[in-house]
Amino acid sequence: MKRILLFLCVLMMTVSANAQEQQEKRFKYQGEAVLGYAFGLDEDFHYARIDVINGVRFSRYFYAGAGIGIAENFSDEEAYFPLYLDLKGYFPVAKNLDLMACVDMGTKINYDYGISGGFLLQPSFGICTAMRKNFALNIALKYELYSFRMNDPVVNSKLKTNQIGISLGFVF
């Protein structure tokens, strides 16, 4: 009887240690540097964008992070600073290939024209290819909706921009 109890205690400790080791592997830091280009659907509004996203990969299927970046508008040479929450879902297709669905929610700040934040929504769809153990590429098509208010005494109006673009992310 003592041998059976001792065996069960050792088995429980082994299973518990193995489960704890697997749980530590699930919550993993994931960083991403993103290059993007977008153009306006309603008006002449084109910009290039560089973002840095830091977050946690909870499993092979889900990621959550926060992003910050700079977007340069080519039509009137103004710079925006996007701040957002980034949520990604991964759907495995092959060993090193995942389909990816993403949504970014946040704001963009522009100090030149007195734009007060606003609401930024960016859904995107694409693929994620694992190149090495700790390096992957994300290629995605993005849609961006940005609603903001101009803080100008003459013009106090709410505006919206609609853009579509492509992004290339380097995941590390």
C-alpha cells in the first residue's frame, strides 16, 4: 500500500511539473516590426507606415499586443502617430503556414493640424509564414477606418477616412 501511495505521489509531481512547463511555453513574448502602405478610397490620401507591436502569444491560435508607430501622409506631408491594441487569430493550414485575422483598435495623433485623437479601426487578413524557430513573416491586406474631429475655430467638423493597404510584418 505504501508503495502504491509513493508511486502515485511521484506520478502526480511529474504530471504537475510537466503541465507547469507546458503552461510556461504557452505565454510567450512576441514582437513585430511592420512596414505598410495605404491609399485612400474617398480622397487622395496616401501614406507609408512603420509600426512596432509588442505583446503576448497565448497559444498557437491567439495573440494580443499594443502597437505604436508613425504614418507619413504623402498628399500634404503630415505625420500621424497611431496608438492601438492589436488582436490576432491564427488558423493553422500547414506546419509553417497560418491564416491570420487581425483587428487593431485605437487612435492616431497629429499635432500639426490639431486633430484630437479620434477612433481608429483596422481589420486585416493575411498569412503568417514561419521562417525559423523565432522568426516569421506576416503579409496582410488591411482596411482602415479613421474618424476624427478637427479642432479649428473656423471648421469644427467630424471627418472620416477610409483606406485600404498592404502590410509586411517581421515577427520575432
